[in-house]
Amino acid sequence: MNHLLKVPVLARRAFSTPARRLTNKVPEAQKFFQADNGLPVHIKGGTGDVVLYRATMTLTLGGAMYSVYWLVFASFPHKKE
């Protein structure tokens, strides 16, 4: 029963003191992404960002074309056999 009384103290300690020292990397990332090097922000992160961007665009365009195909298919009458 005594260990249950220690839970609030341990939870408060876990959130009030850092378990390890973390450095703030946001200013470095802001400098990197705000640099004027002619690249759009969605591909400044490197190859991974380019691959994710192109995959997203491919899936989006493919899904849009697939939707249009089925809308056109459904809009015309079908022969009954």
C-alpha cells in the first residue's frame, strides 16, 4: 500500500525535472528552412522529403483520376444482358 502513495510524487518528479538534458534545435531548423536557396520548403529536407512529396502527389492524382473514371462510368447507361 505504501508504494501506491509514492505514485503522485514520482509522477510529479518525472514531469518537473528533465530525465536528460535536451537542447533546443528549433532555431537551427528555422535558419535551415528559411534560407533563400531557391528550393521550395517542402523539399528542403532532402531526399526523404522529395520521395514523400512525390508519393503523395502520385497517390493524390491517381485517386482523383480513379474517382473521375468511376463517375464517368456510373453516368452512362449500361446494357442489361
